[in-house]
Amino acid sequence: MTPVIKTWSVNQLTCYPQAEGQTDVAFQAAWTITGTDGTYSASAYNVVPLVYTAGSPYTPYADITSEQAIGWVKGALGADLVAAYEASMDSQIEAQVNPTQVVLPLPWSA
């Protein structure tokens, strides 16, 4: 099987206008993981809560990078869920390459 390339992205950050003495504090991230082997593709989408604690390092909203937001998502999910989502991309594509179920046209429709 061709290796599956997995790509994480953050599609939206929901923010509190003011929280813990800071402005535009992200508290939720909507994310997507996609996988492709060049022919087939798979994806998953979800949201995770983000927690900012007063006194911890703070990145102003305008300075948040995609890589940083993806790191927050993966940190919120934890290593086991990250691995499970990535394995799911492999499984979904394997099911497309070697389907165990198919939908055929109705025999009387031909």
C-alpha cells in the first residue's frame, strides 16, 4: 500500500473578547485531519477546547501561527487520540482500496 500522507489543519478559533486579562483569547479550535495516498483520500473533523491560564505564556491572536494552533489541538487531544485519528486515515483509505462492501445497481433497473 502507498504511504498515506496526513495533514492536520485548524479551520477556526473561537475566542473570548476578554479573558484572564488578555484580549481575543482562543478557547475552542475546529480542526481537520486529511489523509491521501495520491489516489484516495479520507478526512475527519472535530472541535477541541483550549484552555488559557492567567500567567502562562500568551500569544496575541494576530501572532498565532498554523503550526502553533495545530500543536494546541494535538496537545488537547493527547498522543493516543492523535495516533487513533492518524490510524483512521490509513484504515479509511485501505477500505477504499480494498472495499469489503459495495453498492450495486438494482438488478431490475438495468
